[in-house]
Amino acid sequence: TALLISLGVYGAFLLGGTSIMLALFAVALAGTGLLTTVGVIVAMDTFGPVSDNAQGIAEMSGDVTGAGAQVLTDLDAVGNTTKAITKGIAIATAVLAAAALFGSYRDAIATAVEEVGAGAGELGLSLDISQPNNLVGLILGAAVVFLFSGLAINAVSRSAGSVVYEVRRQFRERPGIMDYSEKPEYGRVVDICTRDALRELATPGLLAVLAPIAVGFTLGVGALGSYLAGAIATGTLMAVFLANSGGAWDNAKKLVEDGHHGGKGSEAHAATVIGDTVGDPFKDTAGPAINPLLKVMNLVALLIAPAIVQFSYGADANPWVRALVAVVAIGIVVVAVYVSKRRGIAVGDDDASGDGGPSVPAPDPAAAP
């Protein structure tokens, strides 16, 4: 998948011939052309959740058995495959857009350098990949994708733990739920999911916006360009890996539940349940979130490029302002990541978690429905 995306970007670039502007325009048109399939993409992506919910409702009700249940299981597996395919197309559109924005970033730097009166030699030297600060920017751009993915996956774990804790509380305080004499408090669970989704959005969002600012004002425009290149390269591979591996783990569990490798209750089933638990945030959270990450970082870099050049070259060069902006951006990112890491995962009442909440070991995966 990553190879096809790379060939698509380079093929569109070659259509521009010797003109860089035409080449970047061709890349942008390729991304626009890929978006013309949005109707098919949305339809295929919607098929997955619909078939998944249908299979889940049938399994919980217990009224669908035999051939009907098998059809729903097969449709659920096909839905996971279609979701993985559509995620690949979404990744391709994000990479094409990021490549076009990357070219716009280069033009924005050149225009800003001319306005401050700096020479072309200074610009060429600042964009030289052999410069140590540019290599550091490249490494940071590659690393931020992994940090962003880890934050997203941990956010899902914390939110799921909160839901498990609430469900256990309701079963303990409302024993009539099991014999249908009492109704669960559905609103509490929905409120937890909504609140945690909004709260956990803060740290990845700050990272996407402030990381380019920190790199640009600390290391310069060349390092920021290298940062974007590293993020695009690593983000493409990471998004493809997360989408495909998550779908594969989900389908592996369905294969075992279909009677293969020992069926339900076997050690293979316990292993695939764990794999499915890890695969869901891979394919549904971290993987798709990398696409807007790449776009946001490129847009932020495009917006701040003139300011970085202004405070780095010419008569208005001011290293103190650069240092102040960099320190503030780095400080906010570090604090946000630290606070996010301190939050524990509460799933029970026996042990204390990292944030003072209760926590107990999760139930045996082999006993999961």
C-alpha cells in the first residue's frame, strides 16, 4: 500500500515536467481526483459498522442461530476488510495533500526570505539535509507519529476502563439488571464515552499544533521542513500498518469463533480476543487519526514559516523571540503529555490506579462473549 501511494505521488509529480509549480499542481490534482471516489469510500466504510452492529445485536439477543448467524458473521468479517480498504484510500489522499502542502511550505519560505532581504545561499544552506539541525528535525518528525499513536491508543484504554468500572458498579448496585427487573443507566455510559472522548482529544491536538511550532522556532525553517518530511514518511507507513493489523486481528478472532483452531473457549480464542482488543484502537482510532495529523502539521508549518524567517534573517532577526515561543510550545506539550501519562485506567474497586482511581485485573479474555 505504501509503495502504491509513493508511486502515485511520484507519478503525479513527473507530469509537471521541469516546472516545480506544475508538478506540485499535478500532485494536488491527483489528490482531488482521488477524492472523487468519496461516495464509494463512504458507502464501503459504512458497511463495516452496520454489519458489525447487526452481528453484535444478533449475538446478544440469542434469537439468531444456524445459517442466519453464520451469514452475519461472514458479513462482519467482510465489513472489516472493506474498512481496511477505505482506510488505505484515505491514507493516500492525506499523503497527496501533505505532499502538495509541503511544496507550498517551500514556496512560502522562499517568498519570506526575499521579503527580508536574505540571500538565496542562506536559504539553500538552511534546507540542506546534511545540516545537523535538519537531521534532528527529521528524527523528531518520525518520532512524533509514534508518540501521537501511543497517546491515542492509551486514551482508548483509559476510556474503556472507565466504562468497565461504571458497568461493574451498576451490576453491583442494581442486581436486577441480570434478571431484567431493572433497567441499566445507559445515559451514564454514554456520558462517560462522550466526556472522555473530548478530554482525551486535548493532548494529541496540542501535539499536532505545537510540535511544528516548537521545532520551527527552535531549529529553523530547514529543520521544520525535515520534520514534515519525516512525519509524512513515517505517518504513511504507520497508518497502513495500524489499519491492516487491526483488521487482521479482528478477523482472526472471528475465524476462531467460527470453529477453527479450537473454537470459543480455547487458548487460541483467548489470544485472538486480546489481539482484537488491541486491534480495535489500532484500526479505528490511531490509524485514521494520523491522516489529520499530517494535514494539520503541514498547515501549521505553512502558516508559521514567514514568522520563523522574519525572526531568523534580516534586520528583524530576534533570537530571543524565537527562544520564548519555542520554550512556551515545548512546555505546553511536555505538560500535556505528562498529565496524560499520569491518568490511570480504572476498571474495578480493589487496587489503586495511577490517578487515585480504583483498578483491578481485567477479566479472563477466554470468558469474553
